[in-house]
Amino acid sequence: MHELSIVQSIIEIATREAENASARQVERIELEIGTLSGIEMNSFWFAWQHARQGSVLEHCEADISQPGGQATCLLCNQQYPIAHYTEPCPNCGSHFIDITQGKELRVKSITIS
């Protein structure tokens, strides 16, 4: 379950930022986790509930946006939504594509006190 290591990394980032600001806790964290990032959200939420106990994120509200997948065909330049990496271009059928959105995994903002 790599979701636990991802949550632990988020906790490390938030802890470092809270320490840099001499804050005691994180009130809110805004995350962006794309639908093609490979994160299983039920596992993420399970890890989130348990791993943050005793940390600066213990009482933190998490706001998560999940951008959907977008791709651009490298042969015909068609841009289109994509749900899986294996989907071909709907215009020409090519599998030579560039995933332009949906792989995100980032901390967008942290509100501390």
C-alpha cells in the first residue's frame, strides 16, 4: 500500500512548513491528486485517518481536488479526456500520446496556526 508512504510524505512536508513558521498545528491542507496518479482513494483516506494521529495534522481538514485525465495525441495533436493510460486517440487510434493532466500529486496549500 504505497498510499501510506504518500501520506507520510505529506505529513513530513506539513510538519516542516509548520516548524518553519513556528506553528503548532495545521488547520487545513489542500491537495491535488489526479485520477491517473495511481492513488487508490479509499486506501489513501484509511492511511490519512491513522497516520496523522499525534502529528501537526491530527485535527487538519483535508481538501482534495482530483483532476481528470487529459491527453494529447502525438500523431494528430488531438486533445481528449482519458480515463486509463491504455486508451488510444479517439481521432486516429494512435497509442502515442502525452498525458497532460491527471497525474498530479501535490500539496497546493497549507493553513497553519
